[in-house]
Amino acid sequence: MRHPYEPLVRLQLASLCIAVILAVVALFHLDNRWLVLFMFYILSISLLVESLVEYKKQQLASCISQLLRAVIILLFSTVLFF
């Protein structure tokens, strides 16, 4: 039997893998700062998806915690980049 939130968990895992790949690429190409910004955006998408999974499980405290983490990463990475 498949897990009911399997597509969301796969999306979260895929976004985490993309963020790790972008982080490794950004380490070797330090001239491209937009790669780091894009990596933080992808990481916040992963946290948003995890927040959605927690919301569907009806675990509101964990959902709000993940949502706040995603928003903080989005705001700080944008402010530091620009």
C-alpha cells in the first residue's frame, strides 16, 4: 500500500537533492552568487512542502514551525543577495 503523501515526500526529496547539487556547484563556481540564492529558494520550497505534509497530517505546531523556517530563509537570502 502506498503512502498517501508519497508525491509530496518525493517532491521534498527532489528539491533537497537539487539544493545539494546547487550547493556543490556553487562551491566550485564562486563567481555565480545567483546559484547560492537559487539554492536557498529551492531549500525553502522543500520546507514549504514539508509544512504542507505536516498540515495534511493535522500537526499544526510542526506545520507552522516549518512554514516560518521557509519564510525566514526566503526573506534573509533575498535581503542578503540584494
